[in-house]
Amino acid sequence: MEEESDYSYQSSFEEEDLFFEYNHDYQEDLSPSQLEDNSSKDKNNIEIAKFNVLSIQDLIKKKDDLVNRTAQLLDLDNDTTQLLLENYRWKPQKLLEKYMENQEEALFQAGIPQDPKCSDCLQTIPDFTCPIMFESGEDVKFFSLSCNHKFCSLCYSMHISTKINNRIGYRINCPEYKCNLSLKESQIKLLLNDDSELNKYIMIIIQNYVEASDTLTWCPGVDCDKAIELPSFNKVTSRYTVSMVTCSCGTSFCFNCKNQDHRPALCQLLDMWLQKCRDDSETLNWLSSNTKDCPTCKYPIEKNGGCNHITCRNCAYQFCWVCLQDWNKHRDNYSCNIFVESASYEDEELIEVSKKNDIAIDSRKKLERYMFHYIRFDNQEKSIKLAQDLLSRTEKKIDTISKNNGFSWIEIQFLKDAVLTLTLCRNTLKWSFAVSYYMEKNNMSAIFEDNQSDLSCAVEDLNELVESKITPENIDSTRRKILDLTAYVSDRNRIFLSDTMGGYSEDRYKFMVQL
Amino acid sequence: MNDPVPGIQAIPHEDNLRYFSVVIDGPSQSPYEGGHFKLELYLPEEYPMGPPKVRFLTKIYHPNTDKLGRICLDILKDRWSPALQIRTVLLSIQALLSAPNPDDPLSNDVAENWKTNEKEAIETAKEWTAKYAV
């Protein structure tokens, strides 16, 4: 292996395998499952970093590779090296540093005996009684580590399986009270006579390995046991990018936060937004269902009884609860039959009144600002849910059109493509409202909002067109329109996403919150 | 099972041999001196690979126990070793009575009192012993 030459481990250890470069010869021995889904462009047609889908077998192999290489560097056997690596959270650089600094300490911490006597064998000991369950006799085999704490094989295997099943860490020690010595994988294999337990142990090791690694993560898909490897990932860059990966099971998720695609929102923005929604949406719901704003000063008013004649406590404006018009316009009191013409109540002098109530308005404004974004966010979310319905309706439509008009099924697929594109773009729009909520107003945010509204308009146009009636007469022109618009929409989407993501990495945007 | 330990008594229930009634005498020169503290000890299915479950039945004023009589002791939790026995567990509990450890408390108020006003805490422990454990 050539990587020894790279073994100039600097003190920075942001990358797990600083000295094990992901070189080409590594790619060659990948199993097929690692190579699938390795496209460098995603559904949105945006360049994404290369990633691999790893099965449990691949992970075991990867872990063994790491153990192997480290073992060669340390000049130790694999078994011992694995214990050491486990103890240093699978960070070879950290282990190397400590090991070079103080070899004895590193070994002691990991529970490895300094002077390994050969005790890895089961033996019978005449006249010895196991201190745990008091077994003795000629057919009882005893085992001990170099601490010489002897226990019978039955107790040992029960001890090991209890530890495995209770998942108390990866480390299994000698059963003696306060004994720090750790069992190696080969010893556990020897003492456990149950393959399923051994597999559980190996899974614990693998779980530990994946969780300790920055560039590996489990797929969150239901019943999926694959892990994704994203070699280019690191915690620093993840603050201004969103790394989307797709598992072979079809689950697509953000490598950093494991949520579904939330571009163009960054993980932190997503977190804050969802938290805000949890905190505020209930208040909002209550306010919007139980209060109305005073038509002049916008003060929220709850009507908890009485007639429709409302006098605002804040500005003393008298109005009708039903139509929100000036009360004086109601000739016959207590019945409102005036048609509300929007903006008719915006008399200039009334607006003057409203200016007096700055504080109330300020908090109201904040709420309104949130509501503005939340309603749009929520609207897109609901539309995405409806899209499922639209998809099945569209499929039916495709069926009827192709049956009745002699079009081949493939010729009508443009409809389905359009619906899928719609869903994708609506997701972008949805999260873009979380972003614009936090964005401070400046030229850059204006560009962002332009992109946002371009996409939004195009999406609504396309949606309308997809749902329009398609007849044999207009199908040719409709198809052309839909095809064009689909291409345009997905182009807008791509531009919007890549421009925003570029904006993050160039630090173009200012946010009202600390990122 | 081996020689009885002075001041500790553990008798299994007739209908459930995993369940023991335990009495620990308060160690001399401790605020619990003269008290007989009842405990229950249960050997779960995992025993001896997992620790026994022990709890005080007699009310006791001690920083490492709580109102329900549960005990904060490392060997009853993560430091359990199958090489330990009921005997060693009970000895450890007796030792805990001699040397309360307010730095690793289960009852914060008791521990706080123990740290700020040890004299008063010991007085209270004595009172409780006289009131509940005799």
C-alpha cells in the first residue's frame, strides 16, 4: 500500500482519513452496491458531491481496511488495533498522536494488557470454582485475560451476551470488579458460541464506527440498513451548503441533518424555522380564528360576546364586526348587509389615527411578517400534498387521452413529467420562504426574492396548464406549451437553487439571525 | 451463603427465592448507629450478569438515597461486575451508611444540607434513625 508516504499527520484532523486518501485503487474494489446512484447531478439537475451507498458488508470491509492500515502503522495486530481505534472514536490521527506521545497510557486506556501472556485459550483447572456461578469440575473450561481473573466459559459467554444485548457501549471488559482489561473481537468470538449474538456485536462495532465518522451516516429510510459515505463532507462547509444524497432505497435526504430536501434553506435556518413554526403557529391559529384587526389601527380584537357594534379599545373607532365597515354606515343597527368593497375603509384620516399606536403595530408587524412567510410556506406544503392527488388524476388523464385519441402512452408522459417538476419546484419554494423570513433586506435579498417570485409565477402557470382540459383539438398546442413551460420552470428552479447556494458560500446574504 | 456478616441479615422469601428481605444495622460511629434499616433486594433475570435491585424500605436521611429508598451506588449501576455477590453489595451499602457521599447525590436537598451544614444534617439523620429505624 502506498499511503505510508502520506503519513505526515498534521495536527488538524478535520478529515477522518487524512492519511488514507480516497485514492483510485480504493474505487476499484468497490462492490456494485457502492457504485449505484453515484450520479453527480441530482433531480434538480444541480451538481452534487459524489457519495457512495454502503451496505453492512461494505462497512465491515471499510472498517477492516482502516484497522488493517492503522495496525501496520502501529505495528500491532488487528485485534488490538481495533480496540485502540474504538477507544479513540475511530480517529486514527488522534490515536497516532496519543500512541506516539505515550504508548503505555494509550494501551492502558483501551484496556489492553502491556505484557500479553498467552491466555487466549480455554482450559480446565482442577479444584477451581468459578467465582460467578460456582461451576467446577473436569468438564468446566476456564478463560482469563492476562489479569488472570479466571471465569468459566459459560459465565463468560453469558456476561458477553448480556453486555451485547444491553448495548452497554462497544467495550466488553473482564467480569472482575474494577478490572479494566478489555476483550478483543477474536476472544469474544471464541467465548460466544452463538452466531446471532456475534453478529449483534459486530453491528454494535459498525454502528459505533459509522456514528464516529463525519463522512458516514445511516440512511433514515424505513427498514433501510445502508449507510451513505460522502467523502467531501465536513462540519465546517456544511454550515453554508446543503449536501443532498440519495440512498439505493430511494430515500433522498440531507447528509447533515437527515431531513428531506430543504434547499435553498440551510440546515440551521430549517431548524430555526421549524422551531418558530412550532412555537408560533398555535398563537397564530388562535389569533386568526378568534380575532379580527381593527380596520384603522390594526389592533387585534377578540369578540367574546355582545353585539356586532365594536368600539376599538385602542383607537375608539366604531365599526361592524361582520363587515368591518364604519358603524355609522349601518342604518338599521344589528344587521349587516353592506357589501364589502375592499379598501373602501382606508380613509386617509383613519390611517392617521393608526400611526399613533406604534408599539402595537410593531409587534403586529412582526407577526404579520411571520404570517406572510408562514402562509406561503404552508401553502406550498399543502400543494405538495395535493400533488400526489394531482399525479394520480394526471395518470388517469393520460390513460383516457391515449385510449380515446390514439396517442401512444409515451407521447403523453409529458404531463407526468410536468407534475413531478411541479412538486420539486414547490419544495424549493416552500423552503425559500423560510429563508426569506430570516433574510435582511438588501440588493442581494431583492435578487433572491425576484428569483423566488419568477419561480412561483411559473409554477402556478404550469399548474394551471396541467389541470386544464385537454381535448383532441388542443392537445398539440397544449403539449408544446406544457413542455416549454416545464423546461422553463425546471430551469428557473435550477438557477434559483444554484444561485442561492452560491450566495451562501460567497457570503452574499445577511441574516437577522446568527448563522 | 458464606459466613454471616455481623450487622447484615438477608432472608429469601419462601414463595420467591429471588426476593430477599434485608436488614442492615446502622454502623457504629455513624448517625445511623442503633437503627435497623429494612431493605428489599431482588435478583432480576439477568443476575448475576446484571446487578440486583436494592432499595431501602425504612425511611432514611442520606444524600445517596431518595424518598422512595432508591440507592445511588456505582456497583448497582454501570460498575456492576458479575464477580460481585449479594454479600458484597450489602457490605457496600453498609459502607455507604458510614461514609455518605454528598458530591454524588440522589437527594439534592439532603446533599445540599450535608455540604453546607454537616452538623445539622447529621443531627437530622440521627433523629430520623431514632424515629423510623428503631
